Amino acid sequence: MSGRIVDRYADVLVEHSKLVVLILLVATALVAAGAVLDDTEDGQIGQFETDGEEQQALDEIDATYGTDDGVVTQIVVRDEDGDVLTRESLLDGLELQQAIREDDEINATLHTDDPIGGVENVVGTAAYFQQQAEQGEQPSGEPTLDEQIEALEAVDEEAVDDLLADVLDPDADTPGPDATAFLPTSYDPGETTADARLTFVFHAPADSVEGGEDAVGAAQLTIDGLVDERFEDAFAFGGGITDDASTRAVGDSFAIITPVALVLVLGVLGFAYRDVVDVLLGVFGIATVMAWLAGIQGWLSIPSSQLLIAVPFLVIGLSIDYSLHVVMRYREAKEGRLRDDGPDATVPREPTTAMRLGVASVILALAAATFSTGIGFLSNYVSPLAAIQDFALLSAGGILATLIVFGALVPATKLEVERLLARRGRERRNRAVGVEAGPINRALSGVVSLVQRRPVAILVIALLLASAGAYGATGIDTEFNEADFLPEDPPDWIKSLPGPLAPGDYDVRENAAYLGDNFRQQGDGTETQILVRGAVTDPDALVAMDEASAPPAEGSTIVTRPGGNAAVDSPATVLRDVAAEEDDLAEAIEERDETANGLPDEDVASVYDQLYETAPDRAEDVLYRTDDGYESARLLVGVQGDASAQSVAEDTRGLAAGVEASGSVTAIATGGPVITAVLQDALLETLVQAFAVTLVVIMAFLSVLYWTRHGAPDLAVVTITPVLVALAWLLGTMAALDIPFNSETAVITSLAIGLGVDYSIHLSERIQDELLDSEDESLGEALSRAVAGTGGALLGSAATTAAGFGVLALALAPPLRRFGLVTGLSIVYAFIACVVLLPVLFVVRERIKDWRADRQTGR
């Protein structure tokens, strides 16, 4: 875009400003209509797809073994200094179940078969059978909940202890589920006391319940309320409860942060503009850009997801930056600080001339920043993941909308406002921030002075810090942990806020950690699977699957059962469990057990056949049989629900490798957490690749731009270097603060590139303009004028966006808190690198040119 083109553009804009405003307002209405006309659903990371072997194995399991898509509510009753296996506590548990079943809304969501189970049911059932035996009656089947309560009420505490001794005896042969499955992993088998117990409430799949996920979530919240009413120290845990807590935490966060952020942003904008009209114009422009963004998302049917969290903040940051540059260039033109338009020019200039010069001086930088950042973000579209493609499209669309609004609509609107005020006799001569004498001007001038005196020292320090940051980034945590998204209980000072600002209590993260540390859980994210293919009837393969149940290593995410063994269900564990109850199967195993390990050492297929005849449901959970024989086996692995997906995947793959070591089978780790880890790794990989593509694209564009305009393609390196340095600083700080670099924060750190490139292009273009407009002006004078003018606008932009988004660090929701902290740091680092390092690079470049010239002339 040559100087003549930008001048022509500025002429059209000021001569037809009313028409420009009208056309763009109509366009805004048409684009924004997409937000109303299109109803897009939310998308989540778990809904992404991968074609890897893990997904293929999971698909095979779904097709051959079937899956239960039901939802589980987990109820924990605890007494750290006491016993939760007392008669009174067990009766309270049964009465809680009764209250759950009597609630019609909860009952409508429950699974049809055995919807509730806990150790209280095992003890209540044992009491009922004992009562029936004493009365000489033959039980007709499993007792109802009322019969369990009646039977338990009829015995005293001592009798309950005897019942517990029977049902918890590891060597006893008692019907029903294993009672120890509801006790902590630290429980010592045989003991009749425990400091906590777990009860499962099984809901039907959401798509089979009237009201769907909302109805199931509401049922879980109601259960949580019933638990709080009945027990002093207990809690319910489930997806509906965590979703509600997260939603409330976000709401409470914004209730606290919004007024603070508004005061800070408006205060900084007010200080930068010192004019209510310009502040209102800036807010109008931001609102218009957000309308465009919502409309673009609607028209393109882009579903909302966690990856899109950075897009609105990116365009808001760019909007503030573009607005400040447009307004400040107008003010500089009005006061004669930009190039003159003739020998008879007067100062102050009238609004039309000032806007023409201001727009012409800044539109190229705006367009270059828009193109480089827009193309950079659009490069993500090459990703095979649909969510990354959506992120690329929406980012590029929002960046383009920012240019349209602040490159045309806002300048035209401001010109009309300035003309109106001028006709009414209101003289407006607000100065650009950083230009007039004052602390900001002195600070910016001091930076330029220091840059000229010590350029090499500053460059060395900046690069050393960048190297340290890059080194620290090599050890940065890249794991993704869904527990990190759960809200935390707010600090006391936030709880003390008055009235509607006071947040609620959030203990879901603490509860999740307690569950993960103490129990084998059920539900989403608490189980992985291993698909075993090949000769699954090979005795060595059976032994290898059995060894997967060995006690896990310290620090493993594999949950243990009471007694220390890993919570792994396999053909081996099922054979042992069923053989303990069925004599025929026990005899079949004993006949073939030469090593006395409780498993057949030969003719394994016939033992599997016997298992199918004795307990078909149990057999079908771990074995797949066709007319041709046994094609596969499955291991179900209990894992900590609050552990990172990558750690869970690594531990599960370790078990799979042990099974595969038998030599006769292959074993693939899969399941929800493993798939999540695969997806997160794929997301992170594509985002990192997008970083590289973005930088290459921006470098190529800037090289062409500066070669075309100035014959100096090396200016592209000068312009992009502060961006890379700021990014290295940011990654190093994240490593120091233990902030993980995963798919969430990788998207957020893309702001460091987006805003950093924008800042750097603006200042670089301004320096070049100052050098071109005054050929006799030295580099030092050009730097002083550029840093005072454009640097002042950048300061206002950085302060506003950093204050507005940095305040999110006070949020109760961890994702918002991380977003605020990382975004605030990226903006601060981008500004510092731009106004300090970029002038240094220009000075060093000038000295290198002088040195080369001296060598060529022989001096």
C-alpha cells in the first residue's frame, strides 16, 4: 500500500464520512444478525475426534463389549476422628437412599437396575437374611430398601459389628457386592471400622431421561442438598454438581471483577484520552467489533469451546490499541506533529484536514498489523482438528472486523462528531498522550536516551533473559488436568465482601481430590481400559493380565483396592471372584492349575466357557467370544479422577506394555482419560506448529512489505525480534509460576504474538515514517518523536488491556484466573519489548550500517 493509496483512502473517508458511517452501520446490523439467527451449541475438548489406535480400540470396545453411558453420583460420608460404620450412620445412609427414591424428580433419572449401592445396603441385606433365618423363613430374593431399614433397626450395635465382621471378612463367602469396594483404599481388610465410606447413585443415560442432561444435573444437585441435611461431614460429587459450581464461580467472579475492571479500564482510557467524547467513541467501536464477532460466529455456525476463550479478548485488546492509535494520530495531526500539507498550513488544523493526515499516517500500520496477525491466526486452519479450524476462522474474522471498525467506522464517526462540535464553536485541542511535557513524556524520552547510550548492554540483557526464559520453558509442565478447571474456595477477604458481591462456598475441587486420594471412583474420567487382542486363551497371556493387578508403584495414578492391589478388573480377577462363589468353576480351575496361583495353566478356553455358563454378565465384561472363539479381552482400570490425563495415560500404557510382554497378545491402552490425553497432546502439537507457521507467515509478509516500501527486508527481523523475546519471557515466567503450557494456555499465549506483532509494527512504521518525512532528521530525533507519539498510544493500550484482563487473576474460576495472569503478562512483556528493545535494534542496525559503510570507504 503506497503513500498515494493511503492518501487516496484518507481522502475518500473524510469526503464521504456520512456515507461510510451509514454503510458500515448497515453492514454491522447484517453481520450481527447472525448471532440471533443461528443457534450454535457448545463444543468441548472431549468432543474432538482422533483417528489414532486408542480411538480405534475404544470404538472396538464400544462395538463388542458395549458401554454404559449412565451418570454416577458419588456420596461420601466421612468422620476423620470416628467411625462411619456404626448402626446409626448406616441407618442414616439407608434413610438417605429412601429420601432419594421418594423424590420424583430424582427417581425419574435413576437407572432401572440397582440404582443405589453402598456398604449400608450390604449390611442391611445381611441383617435381613439373618432375620429371615432366625424366623425360619426362606428369603424370596433381595430385600427392598424398606426391609433393609427395618432389619437394621431391629438389631443393636453389637449385632451390627458382628454383621460387619461377616461381610468384611476377606475369606468369607457372602452374597452380593464386595463391601470393601465402598470403603477407602487405605482400609485394612477385616476391620469393622472406617473413617469414610462411599455410596454410588446410578443415573440412566441422559439421552433416555426426560429433560436430558439438565434433569440429571438437577437431580445431582438435589441429592447434594439431601446429603447436607442428613450428615455433618459428607458431600455428593458428580458432573451436574461440578458444572453448577463452575457456573456459579464464573458468575461470582464476574460480579466481583466487572466493576473493578470497568473502573480500571475506563480510568486508564480516561487518563489516556482525557476526553469523554473519545472514550465513548472507543467504547462504541469495541461494542461494534463484538457485535461483528458474535455475528461471524453465528453465520459460520462455530460452536463455543474452551479454545475460543481468547478470541474476544484478542479483538478487545486490538480494538483498544487501534482506537488509541487513530485518536492519537488525529490529535498529533491537529497540533502539527505529523507531516505538513503545504506552506500555508495552520495549527491547529481543522478536523477534516487533521483526520485526513491522521488516517493516512496510521492506516498502513493498522492494515499491516491486521494482515500479519490475521494471516498468522488463520494459519491454524491447516489443523486436522475442527475446533482449531474454528478458532482460526473466528480469530481472523474478528481481527478483520477490528480493522473495518477502527480503520473506517470510528474515524468517520469521530470526524462527524468533531465537525458538529466545531460548528457549535467548541474548540477541541486535546494532546496525544506522551507528547506533551509530563511524567509519561519524560519516561519515554528517558527510554530513548538510555537506548542511544547503552544499546548493546540492553540488547545483551534482553537476550540473556530471553535465553533463560527459553531454557525454563523446556521444563514447563504440558499436562492437562480437568481438576484444574474446578473452582476453589475463595479467600476470606473475598468472602467478607458485602451483599451481592459475596461469593458462595466452593469445595468441589477439595472433594475431587479427596475422592481421588481415598476411593476407587465410578463415572466419567475415573476408569481407563486396555483392549487385549490375539491369543487371549494363552496361559501366559492370562498370567500377564493377572499381573496387571499387582500393587502399583508409589505415585501411580492407578487406584488400589483395600489390601494394596491395583483396582484392575480382568479375566483373571473375574475368574477368581466367580470361583469364590461357584464351586463348579472353582473345580474346573483347580483341575488345570499346576502352579497353584488360582488360574488355569492349560485349556484356558474351556475355563472361559465355564465362566460364560456360570456368570455370563461378568464374563462379557472382560471377554469377547464369537463362533470362532475368543477374539479379545478387556481390562478395566480404576484411576484417580483428579489426576492429569497424561499421567493416567502413561500409567495405563505401562500396564498395557506389561500385558503385551507375554508375547502372544497385543494390548492397547484406551478409555476416556487416555483419549483426552491423546487429544490434548494433538491440540498442543498443532498449536505449537501454528506458532511456527504464524511466525514464518508474518516474517515473510513483513519482509515483502519492508522490501517494497523501504528496500530493507532486514527490517522484518528487527520488527519480529521483540515479539520472540517477549514470548520467551512469557514462557519462562509461566515455568517459574508453575503454569502449565497446554492447549488452554497455548491459545492464551497466542495473544503474545497477536498483540506483540501489532505493537511492534506500529512503532516500527512510525520510526520509518519519521525518518522518511524529515530526511535531515537523525535517528535519535526520529526515535524520540516515534516513541513519544506511538509509544504513548501503546502505553495507553497496554495499560488498559493489561488492567482490564489482568484483574481476572482475582477470579474464583481457575481458567479465568490463569487467563487473566497470562494475558496480563503477555501484554506487559509485549509493550516493554516493543518500546525498549525495538529502538535498540534500530540503533544497533544503524551502527552496523555505519560500520559497513566505513569499511567500504576504507576508513
